[in-house]
Amino acid sequence: MDEKVAQELKLAFSLDLYETVKAARRNRDEHVFRHTMAEEGGQMVFVGMFPKKDLLEMPNMTEEFAARLRTFNLLGVVTDGKSGLDMFYLGGMNKPYTTLNNGRELAGTLADEPVFAFLEMYFRIKGMMFDFRVMTYDEFLKAVESEVFKSTSFSRMSEAQELLAAMEN
């Protein structure tokens, strides 16, 4: 995978996820948070922030999965709510995610391969059919631009243009 593509994906994902982290700071009584990324065609894609003690109470937890857990964890989940779910261990820390100062710090807590596998499923559910794992950075930018413009209203087009210009710099 092109290293620049990998960095951009992780950073964009982390910046988006960090918005939920900031919102979570206001809910001091809560200890589990969910960042919903998509609800399409009966599928839900979200990232949950869970303390280890809550995860260890889940039924059918494998020893292998439990061994990776830290005090605070990020799990990517893709589910239709009926037939099951796909769960990805995205990363963990020994302090709450709400102690992070920005999305770049959050990106540093993520495990590459599970994040990329999770994002592949997310893109597929969103109907984005490109394989970022084999693209050059320029091909990736063109694919993202195409997808953004395909799903952006004319009234929001200038915002999308500014976002894409920022990615190129």
C-alpha cells in the first residue's frame, strides 16, 4: 500500500473519530461511546470506545482477542443487527481517549491492518468501489474526489472543493 495513502486514510478517519471523542468529554457519566459512520441498506458501521472490563463481559470472547485489549479500546463494528457482526480491534490505550488533544494523537493509537480492513468494509457499504490498497496517492486522490462529487449537493460543492484542496497540500 502506498504509504501516503495509508497516512491520509488513518488521519482522515482519526479526525472524524476525534469529533466523537470531543463530544464524549461532556458526558462524564458515560464510559462507552459510539461513533456511527454509516447506516445504509440495513447495515450499520460504527466505532465503539469501550473499557476493557466491559469487553471482557461479552459472550464468546476469544482469548486471542482478549489478549490484545488495553484499558480503553476502539472497536470497529459492521452489522445488520440480525445475522451477526464483524468486529475489528482498531487500537487501545491505557488512558481514556478523552485525554487525547487532537486527531493526530488518536491516529497514533491505531493498528494499521485492522483499520484498513474495517475501512474497506465501510467503503463497500457506502458503495465506493475502489481498492485503496493498490492505488498510488494520485489515483487515490482522484477516486476520493470522484466519490465526494458523486455524493455532494451543488450547495455544498465549494466546501468539498476546499477539503480536497487541503488534502492535496
